[in-house]
Amino acid sequence: MTAATAVRFADGRADVRADFPVLRRTVDGIPVVYLDSAATSLKPHSVIDATIRYYTQVGANIHRGKHMLSEEASDAYERARQRVAEFLGARSAEVVFTAGTTHGINIVAAGLHLDRDDLVLVSADAHHSQQLPWRQRSRVEFIPVLADGSLDLDRYAELLRKQPAVVALTHCSNVTGRYAPVSELAGMARARGAVTILDAAQSVPHQRIEASALGVDALACSGHKMMGPTGIGVLVVTADLADRLAPEATGGGTVDWVDSGRAVFRRPPHRFEAGTPHIAGAYGLHAAVDYLERLGLAEVRAHDQRLGELMWAEAKQREYLAVIGPGSGSRSGILSMAVDGCADLTDLARILSDSYGVMCRTGHHCAQPFVDAFGHGQVLRISGYIYTTDHDIEAAFHALDEVVPLVRNRSEHAAR
Ligand SMILES: Cc1ncc(COP(=O)(O)O)c(C=O)c1O
């Protein structure tokens, strides 16, 4: 194990586990080792308390009521928007609250009025949420990914010559943990007149993101991956693009005026928020941003990089594991591995959970074409966050050393 010094967060603590009630759970007396944060992060007390505060002390709907409780809820909802805007280096009017990354991407894909013939470039390691909304409406070509998880930039430059309408980028792959050079890629796309949209689901939780500095037209992320509640996310969309987008859904909250023949839509972001939103989610997301800021985004990033290094150092000592994507130095705290001799990893995941308390993921991770090509259809993924310790990672690999031969024997037996 690499003996790098543990990161101390900006609030002076190196261990924040006491803030996360789920980490008190045990499996047959063994403390839970939660290594599935790329799927969703655990929530600290402050986020849970903020959502409870809305339901127990406020409870009212936003924007349309003139009574005290409604005004209180509306103020808190708009304060959350302002806080998220500051956090992401955007203006408040550019921040649309969504249900999550998937919803945000769909708002843009649906709003652009694409033709079947329009070309959309999508990176080959994209999550299904950054593929299917485009594939449904237009012609998609994939930007290939090289063996180290990086994008094939030469091929990207060639594809750009075909004048794509949209370039759909992924900041950090949820399979390989590899970061893409977004500013460079977005600059190249802009020079060709393409709209750029960034899936930032796996980057926003782990580092300071300045949406305006990245040079993309839109950026989507999910609250639940950054310690906020499930069911709320953010779409940052520039004023220029927002003006070009038809609202994907319409209804209450989206209009200033409706008469029997006409509707006047509100300005962004409200135009894109139809119906009663996830108000408690906005309270919780505000608390999550506060929590991340208290820890310090530079420290959060350093912790994530350190986790990635530790994971990689453990994996590369084991011949039965083949890491998908980058080696040391360029990864986040997400690591996916093919396991030699184990084609079906379902049993492996179940035994790790039920006998060792290790919660991790197996399968194609909603990037099936990519995992089919690189990982023989299934990979085992471990992913950490600010509460993940060296001990968690060591425990997972020691468990693997014991479980893999067992699962392998079983499948050899079954094959006979
Ligand atoms: C890279 C990436 N994009 C998009 C998504 C979809 O996020 P959500 O389910 O919150 O909409 C995920 C979720 O795992 C992801 O990892």
C-alpha cells in the first residue's frame, strides 16, 4: 500500500465518518464498507436535517402562495439556487433545478429540435443517460476511447469536420474514473459551431467546477452523488442556449400569463421547471453544498485522487484483476476491474456484501457498449468518497483475495 499521508479537510478533520449515519450499519457485526459512491453518495446529518426541516417546519409550496410559509419556502428554494450557482461558477438565472443528470440532458436534447440527420458526437464511454437522449432523436457517432481510458483526440478532430450539431461530453467516466480535458474539447467543438453539453455527474462531487470557465453551453449533474437528496439535480445552461431551447415540459410554474389562446413563458430558469419541484431536495442540496465548502473543494479533490491511487496500487498487485482505463496519476476514486475466471460477477458482489460488508457494483454500469468492448460485458467497480478510508480499500481487496477463488471454483464446477 502506498503510504501517502491522509488528507486533512479544511475544517481540520481527517475523518468525517461520524457525520454519516449509514456508516454505523453492520453486516453480521462487520461494519459496512461503502464503496458504491459513484452510484450514489451517503448523506451527512446536516443534509438529512435540512430536508426534515422543510417537512417539519415549513411544508408549504413555493412561488404561488402569498402566505408566510409559502414565502419562506420560496425564499429558501431561491437561496438554494443562488448557493448552487455560486458553487458552480454560474449565474442564478442559468441554474435549472432538475430531477438529476439524466433529466438535465433530456431537457437539452428535447429542447433543441434536432432532426434525424443531425449529427451528435458522444464519447464512447458515456453513461446511457448521455447516449440515449441523443440516439433517440438524431444520428450519433462515438468518439473512440483508447486503452488508457482517454479520448482519441485525432479521431475527435476528424469527426468535428463533419459539422456535428451537438458534442455530448463526459467529464469523468463512471467506469474508468478518467477525466476528459473538457475545456480543450469544448473549445474545438465551439470552433465548429456545435452546441456542447457536459455530463458532470462524477466530477462536480469531487472538485471545484467553474461551469463558465469550462466553455460548455450546458452542464448537468445530480444532487445525490454530492451528498444531496435523490431526485434533485442541476442543469447549468447559458442564456444563449436557454433561449434556443423549447421547454421539454410545460405547465404550472413555467408561464407568466395564460389566456384562452396564448401562453407567455417565464424567463429561464423557471421556464424549464414545470410543476411543483423537489422543494425539500433544494433544502438538502443547499446543505450539501455548504458541507462540501466546509470541507474545502481542494481537499475533497486531493482525497479523491489519493483514493484512486490506493485503489490502483492494490489492484495492480493482483494478477487476477485487469483494471479498465488509466493507470496511476490520472484517475479519480473510481476503479473498474475485469476479474479473471469470473464471467458472471453477480455472486461475487453478493458474497462481498453479505459475508464481508463490502458494498460495491458489478455489471455494465449503464455504459454497456463500452463495458462490452473493454470489460467482457461485466466489471467490478469500487468507488469512494470523502468518508472512504484506506482501511475500506484494503478490506475490499483482502475480501476479493478470498472470494475470487471461491467464485471461480464454483463457476468451473458449474461448467463441467
Ligand atoms: C457519468 C454519469 N452520468 C449520468 C448518470 C445518471 O445520473 P442520474 O441517475 O442521477 O440522473 C450517472 C449515474 O450513475 C453517471 O455516473
